[in-house]
Amino acid sequence: MRERKAIGIDIGGTRIAVGAVHMAGIITAKKTFPTNPQAGFNNAMEQIRVAVKEVLFEADWSLDEIEGIGVGCTGPVNTDLGVVENCFTLPSWQGKNLVAALEGGMGKKTYLENDANTALLGEYIAGVARDVGNVVMFTLGTGVGSAVLIGGQLYRGMEGEHPELGHMPIDPEGPECYCGQTGCLESLVSGGAIGQWAEACAMADSHEVFAQASKGSEAALQILDMVARHISRALSVVFHTFLPEMVILGGGVMEGERGRFVQAVHENLHGFEFIPLQRVRVEQAQLGNDAGMIGAAYTVFTD
């Protein structure tokens, strides 16, 4: 049987990753580079086309060998039309047809999905959620993305929209968010939010918070404890609503923290009597930045 191959692309607010991916979830070659949204949509598409050619060369694959190109992009995105609808993280991409741009430039069938969905699919295919059918994932990075898997299938709402659990209200006295609310989860626990807490404590940014926390800084540890409590409140809503077998915490914030949040969330959830903690799992994402590429490629194989 011919080995199935695809290109998986993960587009976030700060970086783009392009990989040559086998159906089993193995990445043969990959390349990453800054998103640089201020340079415009066309510039990014050209960089992606060049990167696709480079990873194909490194993997020793021809363009004819791959079945297509899968893209996970920070949302909102219109998966049916192939259009980016993100005026927040990628303002210069608003209304641009990403699928048409790549299909026209590469001559391969292209599929567009929300990046949180592809991250969850990657963990389901080759990561910590392998063969776990009911899963909720949060990606904590520049923003807070979310995805829900029910019975091994992505949950979609009205007109195919994916859940925006990152904008559930957590603290009515919290900071304002571009979504129009105050105190939503993203405004409290994203990398940008941690950076704002850092400035209030005379630290430069979220990176310094993690660095100082590793050295035992009381101020940094207080910030991370507060973030963990906010995440725990959000997860209590998720567990009471979906009762998934597993919740995955991923994204750049989680990588910087190396599991502190997972432990803290477990401890904070013990006060919720209706959550069967002995049967549900809160896990740190296993695949890191590779999850999005693997999940994006999976959308090609499942068409």
C-alpha cells in the first residue's frame, strides 16, 4: 500500500510552521519562521510556498507524492470558504482567501481549519490524547484557543463554528478584552495577560515571569498561582458542561511553565464535588508545536 503523505501548516500569531507529515503522524522535515503579520498576507503566502518546497526537498518527496496541504490557522476562519476572518491577531489577513492563494501557488488541494482544532487532532493522532474520544483542549499562547472532540469527531456549532472557550467570562472585575467582555479567560491567562501582570510587578514580560518563578521569586510565583486559579475556574465549567475524559493544556505558555499549571489545576479542582477527579485527566500537551502540523495534515487524509 502506498504511504500517504501531506503537508501540514500551523499558522499562529507569532510563528508559522510547515511540515512534511506521514499519515501516522510522523514529521519527516519541518521549517518555522515568524508570521510577521504587519508584512501582509501576500508576503506570508510567498514564504509558505517557499517553505513547502524546502521541506519537500529535505524529506526527499516530490509535490506529486503528497495528497494535499492542510492548514491550521489562528481563528476565526471560515473553513467552508477557505477565508481568514481574524481581524485581531492577523488584521492584514482579514477576508483573505488562504485556500485559493495556496492552491493557486502550489497546485495541490488545500484544507483550512482553526489552529486549536488541528492542535487537538494532532494530540489525538500521535500525542497525549491518542485514542481518547472525548477531549477538550486549551492552547495558551498569544491568545487562548480551544477545541472539543466528542466521540473522536471535532465538535462544531452553528454554521460550522468552533467553540471559543477562551472567551468565557471568568472574572467580572477583570481586564477588558477585544472580544467586548471584561475578565474573559484570554484576558487573564494568555501570554499577553501574563505580560501585563508582569509589568505591574516590575518585570519585563511573561518570559521573565517564568524565569523568575524558576528561581523562586515570590512575585512571579504569585502571578502563576493566580493564572492557575483562573484556568481552574474555566476547567470547572468545561468539566461540568462536557464531562470529557481528558482536558489538555497546550500552547507556548504551558511549554514555558513545564507542568506547574497542570499540578495546580488538579489541586484547585478538588473543591468541585460533581467532577469525578478519579476518572478524568488534566494533561499537558505532548507534541508541542508539532501538534498543529500533524493535525493539519490529518485534515487532508480524512477528506
